[in-house]
Amino acid sequence: CHLQPRDAAKMPESAWKFLFYSVSWSYGAFLLFGTEYRFFHDPASAFQGWRRGMPVPRDIAVAYLLQGSFYGHSLYATAYMDTWRRDSLVMLLHHLVALALLASSYAFRDWGARSRHWAVLSLSPARSRDWAVLALSPAQVTLTLSLSVPGRFWFRLYWFPLKVLYATLHCSLQAVPNIPFYFFFNALLLLLTLMNIYWFLYIVLFVAKVLLGQVQEVNDVREYDVEE
């Protein structure tokens, strides 16, 4: 692809994440819109009929296995395999929070809200760090921004609070007044929300540089310069 050596070194990371997010996006969309689950259209249904020790449906268990294995691998990959970036420590925290949510929600059978949380997140596979590996023309940069920036805002900063946080903060107490670990789960989900805002600011910074003509090449604004 005539990539520079630094970009070629990052190609496996970007290609792997593109493959995984394509699969997880498709499976998340299937769970939300191709099954009887009404989590997306009716957030309150995530907690209807909840009880301790309730069985986990097989298709939801597959989602847990898919996401749990990915985030377990991502902890190692972020620390030892991927290009180190300014946000890598935050990324490690994100993976730990995601694993804590997945493991604890599976253990306490809170699969309704958590599967929808997983699915909504997987609907936004584009990551700003994957732009840097591509030798994009100005027109391609514009197209990439026009698709990924609104998408990331819509899925992670609009639908995530509207669908996920609304269900876990409000609907859960309406359906199960004494639902266990209410503050634990919601504290982690709110922490994820803060991280979504944090990463979106990086994208806003990149867009501002493009609009001001300060971008000579497509660089990830979270990466350290070679000189540093």
C-alpha cells in the first residue's frame, strides 16, 4: 500500500480492529433488531422479569464470550503490542471497566441492560486512531470525518445516555426497587460516559485542525511525535 514504515507497523492493529468491530457491529445489530429483544426500542424491558440466578440466553452468552475475550486480549495488546498513545492509559482503564461490567453483570444475571450496553457500543466501530494508518487524500479525509464524527457523537454521546443510562439509572429502580449493585454498575457506566466525552474531544480537535488548514498529513492527535 506504499505506507511509511511507521504507518505500516500500525496496519495489523487497525486491520484487526476493523475486522472485530465489523463482526461485533453486525452481531449487535442482529441482537437489537433481528430478535425478539426490545432493549433498544423499549429500554425498560431490560429489567422486566429480572430475578437472581435467571438463565442467560445462548445468543446473549455468545455476546459475553465475544466481548469478554476481546477486552481481555485488548488489555495485553494495549500494553505490549499496539502503538503507545497519549490516551493508552485511559484505554487500559476502559478495558478494565468493560471487563468488570461484563463479568459482574453475567454473574448477577443483569444481562438485559448489559447486552444492550454492549450492542449500542458496538454500533460505533469507527475509531479515530484508525485514521492515522491510511494515506488519505484531502477528499477522503473530509469523507471520513463526515461519516465518523456524527456517528460517534450519535451512538456514544446521544444513544448511549438515552438508551443505556436511562435504563440503568431510572428503569432499573422502577422495575426492581431493591436491585442489587445499583451504584456499582452505574458508577462504571458513568465512567465510560466520561471516557466517551474525553475521546470525542480528540476528534473535535482533529476536525478543528482540518478546518483551520493545520493538518498536512493524517496524524492521530493522540500520538506522540517521533522526536518526543
